Amino acid sequence: MDSPSGGQPPEVRRVRLSRIFLVFGWTGLTSIGGGRYAFFYDALVTRRPWLRNEEFVQDLMLAQLLPGPTFSNISVALGLRLGGWRGAFWGAIALVLPGALILLVLSALYSRGAWSPAMTRVMSAMSAAVVGLVFVTSARIVAASLKSARGVLIAAAMFVLVALFHLNTALALALVVPVSLWFHRPGS
């Protein structure tokens, strides 16, 4: 399968499994909210030279197109790219484990009535920080992904179909992806 990097398949970098486990585990422990991929971007593209921006965007798009939670999907895709199938396995375990343990503790507290209205307000207030993170990472991804008028047109079409016309996302993808593939066919 051709890739944007000159027709070669994506390179699998070999990062030590212990490093993948630590970085993915820290990401799982410290990331919050719906824009959790922003933490991966910061950890793997900004702070470490493990991935190029284009590689991250490619794996993020794949993770978003697949069924299941994007955050766990991207941990598998990035782990595979960085350390092969073992990197995918240990990266996913490291990412999910901290959140699962925290959720277990918080669920136990909640079921015992220890979740106060004040704590609920604090959690809601933190959502503004998450929106800021999503905005910053989205801006970086837009800059890397929309390099042509065709790309902008495809992104605008998806936005209009989903945000303005409230079309089901899967149906919008089914309509827009063939057009995008035609726009980006070899030799065009």
C-alpha cells in the first residue's frame, strides 16, 4: 500500500517497550476529557522525536475511522508504529490501566455517596481546559492535513454535512470518502 512518504509503507520505529509502557502509562494517567489525543500529540510529536506530525495525523485518522474509542485505538496504532505488535499490546495496556483503576476507585466513592455537588462543579469547570487542548491540537492537525484546496474542500464538506445538516457521521463518511479518494488518486 502506498503512503504519502514516497510509496513506501509506514516505517515501524523500534522504541524500547519499557519506554512505550512508561510514556503511554503516563499519558493514560494524566490525560483528561474528549481531547485526550492531544496528550499523545504532546508526548510523541512535541516532546519526543518519536513521530513526525504527518505520521501522528495518519494514525489519528485511522483511529477515528475504526469502531471503538479513538483514544484506545490510537494507542494501538501508535504503539504498533513505535514498537511493532508488542508496542501495540503494551501501549494499549499501559494507556487503559491507570484510567480503569481511577474509575474503579471513583465509582466506589460515588456509589457510597462521596461524590459531592462541589466535586461535580470542579469537574465541569475543568472541561474548559480540555476544550483549549482540543483547539490547540486541532489547529496543529489542520495545518498538517489541509495543504491543498482539495483537502479544505473535503474538510468543509464533512463539517457542513455533520455540523450543519446533522447527517449521521457514518453516512457522511460514506458520501465524502469516495470523493476524497477520487481527488487524491495517483496522478491527479
